[in-house]
Amino acid sequence: MKLDLPVYCEKQPGERGAPATYVVRPLFFLEPEQRRDDLPRAMTALAAKLRDMALESSRGQWHEPLAELAFAPPLSESRVEVSIEHRKRSRKLTFFLVSFKVGEQKLCMTPKLPELFFAVARGETAEQRASEVLARYFRNLERDSDDSPDPAEFALTGQAWLSSLELRVDTDLLFKPPEQQKQAARGEFQVKGGLEELQRVGRCLDALYPDEIGRAVQREPEVSELARALDGEEHRPVLLVGAPGSGKTAIVHEYVARSCEARRLGRVSQFGVWLLNPQRLISGMSVVGQWENRLHAILTAARERKLVLYFDDLVGLFKAGQTSQSRLSVAHVLKPFMERREFRVVGEITPEQLRVLRELDRSFADLFHVLHVREPHEEGNLTILIEVMRRLEARHGCRFDATVIPAVVELQARYVRDRSFPGKAAGFLRQLAQRHRNAAISRREVLDEFKAVSGLSVEFLDERVKLSRDGVLRALQDEVAGQDHALALLADTVALAKARLNDPGRPLGSFLFLGPTGVGKTQTAKAIARYLFGDAGRLLRFDMNEFASPYAVSRLAGTFREPEGLLTSAVRRQPFGVILFDEIEKCHPDAYDLLLQVLGEARLTDGLGRTADFANCLIILTSNLGVREAGGGLGFSGHDDKDAPAYIKAAERFFRPEFFNRLDHVVPFGRLPRLETRRIVRQLLSSLVAREGLGRRKCVLRVPPPALDRVARQGYHPALGARALKRALEREITQPLARTVARLKGHSPTLLTLAPGQDSLQVLARPLMSAAPRDGSLAALGELDAAEAHELVDDALEQARLTMEKLRPREAISGARIEQSHRAYFAIKAQAEKLRKLAERLGRHSLEDSSRIGRSSRMARHTRRHRERMEYAGQRAWRDFCSIEDVREFLVQSREEGQESEGQPSGAIRNLLGETALLQLLMRSAPRQEGRVVLLFESLNAALPPQSARLAAQEAEVLREAFELAVRELDVRGLSHAKALLVEGTLARELAPLETGTHLFIVEGELAPVAVTALPLKARQKPEAVLNRLRLARKRWWTEGGEEPYAPGPVLRVIHQSGQTLDLRSGGITRSEAGVGARRSYLLSALPLGHGEEE
């Protein structure tokens, strides 16, 4: 049965720049409705839904629902503007109107109100009648219900039009009543119709036409041969043989598309091509004989309706259906039908799988007419990809520039060997188009997409970007201690692959790591996986002592009965990675024969003929061979290379020459020097800090250097190496830490400091508190009205006038000798002039307007006593920060809420009063001699990149540029992850201590606090002296105990790694990197501000 169904289509505009949405549904029904951002996809999805509805309706005894669905009179469309009154408001709305005739009567309706039909009388226009009916309809709705819908919901907001869908529904000529319920009660399996079973387990490729089906380019000979074989009278099965990606599926799709086009023109009557999967054929079948009955019903329907059955997994047909009691498979049932050629069959297979198929059943394989699909030549491949790109641009609205195809072809040819052109490049182009809809795509997007797939960095992939071998070595040395020779060989391998001078037919590199336990062999494998592929999870590890029997070794590549090989399936899923075969000497010798193919040709085939490609893998084998011959010395010792020949000689004796010669490098690992223990402990601490328990509770672990030394001493063991260090870390740090963390309540940020105990380390928990504004500071004053602010400015300017009178030079100033009083005079004069101009620019009227903007109605006209009791904006922000679970979301939420807060002066008044506070500070400091202060910046979370240098640079910039203070960096020794600045100038003693406290950075979702300590210097005192005094005080605390000296202070600011900053004293937040101006305002808000308000 052929149905031509009317469809209502609407294009709704997207919100906030989002792409438009296409909504399609049957014209006379609200369901089914499909929403997509692509019209062809929406129409295809709707066609599938309507086809299912039509088939379901056709199986009933009565066909009234099918007749209603098939109602399709000649239609006309128009748009009408109607004045609608709703809730005492009159609006003009546009409605989409559809008109059609039933007999001699003209009827109209609007698709958004499918239940509302109205007739149009002779001499009356549809628009006039629609205005009257719609107005009355909404008026009645409002009268009958207090919660009537808004008429605008049914009006036209975007574009709308009518379309149609042509469906073919195959119905039974006679009604088949359902079986009696007693059969179901006895558990008997009732076979449904063959077409119904096909719809349940198969996929009709004709339903993809015209928008979802793929098309083949430059494959005319193959498509024509396939059409002759399938459309001929012989019905001989056809088998497309070609490498993955060569175009087998595209050829079948092209045949389907041409068949659909011919059927629309009436030249053929064939119903369609159905894709069947072996496992789907037997899914849900739990009783003996069920799947056989289903398959017989499907094959009968295919014979009667002249269907084409399409199998893309022929080898899987021999596994589907087999049980422990029966070896009967789907292929065995299918074979007699194919031999009689009762229906058409087409399959696709790779050459490797064809070999397996012939081994399983040669006569079954010989039933097929083989059609070879070969990879096109270079020119043909480019032509195909250009056509694919053109279609993707039309479908997804993207734009590929001229550099995309060469980059894609280059990357796919270099790194993807298990698939062929054009399929592997076309699939990659489709990924790009889907990810970058309605956007431009360049070579950079190609590299980024391939990086996301492979993990390889853009620096490694892009030949235009330099990759330093020394940089690779330094990155590896940051993670592995004491094995520079092994790391140098790995860095050479990376440089060789970057230069594309490695053999593309072999793995990236193959290494045999030899040495005692605990020297870093496995850690080295993790380090190169993290560097080369971006994630330590790219390391595939196989403990070879689990493969000590021939059967266990067969599990690596898989067998026909168990085809999912542990090694082959893992590499097919993740072809880019590091494969570690740990303790290789403990496996069965059959494993070495299996690895010969991997090391030599970078290929391994599983039991089903599927090939895993190892060309993008780094192969690492580890072994303890030779340790006993070297004298049994394990773990830590001096740098002594005398054991290396013993390791290599033992490996040569153990492995066969053909295996040993396939290794690129045999690397003896030296014994770790004792000096490296402290560095190893720090690396182990990094992994401890990364555990979930600390991050979820917003805890930061602070490890003083003496604590590291203690663990290094306790964990030193000459026979067990780094493993003993790990146990010492668990005993000395992890267990006390767990006891402390378990007692914590809530999620307030907490600083956990390791401190000396009686027998072991103890953990001191110090909650991080928000810094309150200083008494009398601008941030603490709260709400000030315009009159108060104006009075403070006037008082300050008058006091400045009097101070300048005292400091005014009485005689001409010589350039050779400028006294401190002269500097104070000119500084006060410049600041007073700046304040006066700012006040004049704002004016009294502007000040009043600004105060109204920032004033809270409930806080207005409060007295000073009320202000002292109010909660500051920074304290509210800190409370919100403590309550939020994901700290990464906090600054985003704070930024969206805005910069101004209740109880804080408006921006205009705040700036004016900040400059007033600075003027008052200059007057109080005159004519004081210049002061000197050392600012010490210490990163407290050693597991994250230290932020002390970043904060020190910011502070130096603001003090130097905003306040004209002299700032220089000091050499800090004996303090880890620290920076120090020497600040000199008139205001150094007043301004520098304002930054004393904790600055809380958010880095990669974790807390990275930086403690700032101000150390004032006496006259002629050297900066090194106060730093040394701090080191000695902490050393005494570590040995004697007591209260920690120079402990971190309260939190002043929260700073995201992107630069967004929240100042907790003032409550101000910046939407991007805080510049000099913003940081200057933070300091000014902390200055004391004199005022004359009465108590």
C-alpha cells in the first residue's frame, strides 16, 4: 500500500544564538512529532515513526485508524493576521491556515489547533472566517478557565509550510486473529509474521532514502555489477570483499538509493534491502527452536516479497545460535536456502575474515559471487573526499578551507593503518562536520580533533611546530627519578617519531626494561604514556605471570570460540597507547611467538580475522632477569653501572635470538641513589593529594620539608627500593591523615599541616577563614550616603591643605638634594589634586545618583552601630564558597550574580573614598623615612603547580606601577615553592602588610593556597636576615613543638586559574584577569578611612 501523507513543517528560531530547530508532524495529528536541527533528519525520523504506526494499524481487524492517517485531500496554505483579546490586552497574531474541500464544502484549520475545524460559506473569505472563529475560540477559553493558555503559544513564530511523505506499507490481505491465551500460558512460542520479525531485528535501508543514506562516488563499475547480480534472475549471493573503509557499505547504499529512485518512477517493484545482524537474529530467544522459527519466518518473507538480505558479519553467522548442547548456527539454517537461491543475499567482508570463513565452511563461502572493492588511487580518493566534503557542508552548514583535506589525508595515512581510504578520511570529515556545525573548519580544527581521538599532542602531530628532545627529557625526569639513561632513550624515540623517521611498519618503539624491583620500570611506562598520549590511562598493562599456560596465552589474541582477545580487542579499542608486558620472563614460551608478529610487523589477527594495528603503540617489556647474577643487590645503592652487563647477558641467554633481535632497546635500570628518596616521596605525595577524599572535603595537605625528610629516612630500605617508601608514606602520613579527615564536619576549606608528634607525624587541621575588613577601613564602613561621602572628601582636602602648608619648601629645591619632606609634599599635592578632580567630575548630583544605585532599601539610613553589626559581602561570598561542592562553579556563579553587593558603597563612591583613604595615609606617613618590607609568598599545596611566582609577579606589578614603590625579587634558599620580594618606599610599611594572609587559587578544580607573610626590616637590616630568622623559627617548632610560627593567615582572595578574582574584604569580583586597577582598588578598600560620624 502506498500512502502520501501531508506533513506540517515549522522552523523555530533558536535562543541566544543557538541553531534553528525544525519541527515536523502529521498535519492532522499532534503526534508523532520530531524535532531536529536538520530538516532531512527530522523528516526521516518522522517517516520511520509513521511507517510503524501504519503497519500497526494495518494489522488490526478494522482499518479506521489507518484511514484517518491516510487522509490527504488537496491542500492550500495561507497566513492570516488576527486581533486577539486576552486578559484585557489586544494583540495581533499571525496564524498558519490550511484549507481543503470535502465534497462541495470548504474547510479550514490551523495545524497548532488540529481539533478546531471550521467551514467557509460562499462569498466569505477564509481569512475573514478564521479571524472570527479564532477570536471566539480564545474568548471562550478565557471565559471558561482562569488559567487559559496564551494565544501566542499557538501563533506562528518562525517559518511554516506544508510538505508530504511517501510511505509504502505492506499489509496482509487477510486478518490473522491472535492465538488463544492458553498457548501463551503453556509457554509455546508463537512465530509472528516474517515482515514483523524483520522490523524487530533488522533495519530497512530503504527507510534511509533520500537524506540519511550514503552515496558512492566513482564506484560505477562496482555498483553496476552489484545491480546486475541482485536484479538478475539467478539470485546468486554477492559478496563484497575489501579492506575496512574501502567503500563496501557505500556501494550497497548507492544500490539502495538507485533502487528507491527507480521504484518511485515505477520501473521496479522490489520492496527493499534489509540489514541483519547475527546477534540480533537470536536476541530474546531462550527456548529451543525459537530463533530457528524466527529465521524461517524471515526467510519466507524475503522469498515471497523479493527482499534483499544484507549481512555485514558473515563469520558471526557461524557463532550465532550455537549453545553448549547444539552446534547448529544461523549459517547452517541459512545455507540450504542460499543453495536453492530462493532470495537475494548480499554480504560484505574483509580479506582476513574471508580466509576465516573459508576455513569454517568452504562450500558456504563458494556460494557467493565475489566482488572485489579496492582502495582508489590517489586522484580518485581526492575526488571522493571533495564530494564528501561538499555534501557535509550542505548538510551541516560548516565550511572547510583548502587545508583540511590534505591535513586529514596526511594524518590518516600516517597513523591509521587498519582502515583504508576513502572510508577512514570520510569518517573523520563527518566527525569534524558534526562537531563544528555552522562554523569554519581549518587545519587547526583537524589537529585538535585528531588529538582528542589519539591523545597525541598538537606539538607532536604538527610538523610546523617545534618539539624539543630536551623538553621531552625534562618532562619525563619530573616523574621518574634516577633513571636518566632510560628516559633519554625514550626521549630519542619520541623525537624520532616526531621527525617521521621511524619505521611506519613497526611499533613506535619496543623496549626491554631490566633491573631489580622498586627502581621505576613501571613508573617510567606510566610517565611516557602520560607525556606522549596525555593520560596515564593510555597504559595497557598485562601481568605476564597470568599467562603461564598455552590456553592462557591464546586468550591474548582470541580463538574462534572466544574471539575477543584480551590484547587484540584492547588495541582495537585504543590503538594509541603504551602496552606494558610486566615480568615477561614468567609467561609461557608461546607468548614470545605471538609477540614476534607484534614486534616485527605491528599487526595481530584475532580468531575472527580482525586485525589489530600496533603501529601507534609503544611496547615495553619488564623483567628481573640478571638480578640474582648481579649479586642480589636490590633497590637503592650508589650509581654503579657494573650490574648492567649482567642484566643484558641474562636476557640474551633467556630469550631466543629472533625475539631478542626484534627489540629496539634493551635498557638496564640502575639502582636508585639514596639522594633520590626525597624526590620520590614528593611524587608519591602528589598521588596521595589527588585522591578523592581530600578534594571532596576541600582539604589542602601542607607538607613541611622536615616531614619529607622523615618519611624518606623511615622508608629507606636497600632491598625493597621505592616500594618501601610507599609503605612508609602510608604509615607516616596517610593513616594519620585519614583519622583527621574522618573527623572533619562539613565542607569548609581546611589546611592540613603535617607536624611532629611523639612517635609519628601528626596532622594539624586549621579551617581557612575569610579575612574580615579592618576596623575603620572602607570595606568595613558599609553603607555611606552621598552627604557622608562628600563630607569625608571635603575634610580630607582641607586637612591636606593644612599639611602641605607645614611641608611646603621654604626655599628653592636643589636637584642634588631632595629631602623626605619634599617628597611627601609633592605626593600629597598630587593625590589631593587627583581627588579634587575626581570629586568635581562626579559632582554632588552624580554622587547622589550613584549612592541610590548601590543602596539597599533595608540598609539605608543605618547608623554606624548598625553598620558594625551587618554582614559584609565578602563574608557572604565565603559562606557560599564553603557550601558549594564543585569549587570550579563558584566564581562562575558569583560573576553571574554581579559585582555590586548589598551593604557596599556604589562604584563611584567606592573609588572616590578609596582615593580619600590613600590621601589620608600619605598625610599620616609624612614626613616619615622610607620603609622596607620583605613579602614572602609560599605555595602550600605542593601537589599542584606552584602559584607563588604568579602571585608575586602580580603584587610586584601593582606596588610598582600603582604606588610607585621600589620592588625587587630576592633569592630564596631553604624554602620550597617560595618567592620573596623586597618592597621599599614611603608607604611600604603600610601597604605591603595589607597583603598578609592566604590567597586561594583554584587550579584544575583543586585548591592551591599561597600564604603571604610580611617581614618588616629595621634600619640597615639585610633581607636575608629576616628570612633566616623565619627558617630558624620553623626549625625550632619542628623539633620542639608548640604553636607554629608565621602560620598562614585568613583568606584574602579567591583566584581562578583563568584570572577571575574575588576579593573577600571588599566583596568585589572581576570578570577576567584582575589588572593593576582592580588590585589597586582592593588595597585601597583595606586602608583605614577617617570620618566624623557621631556614635
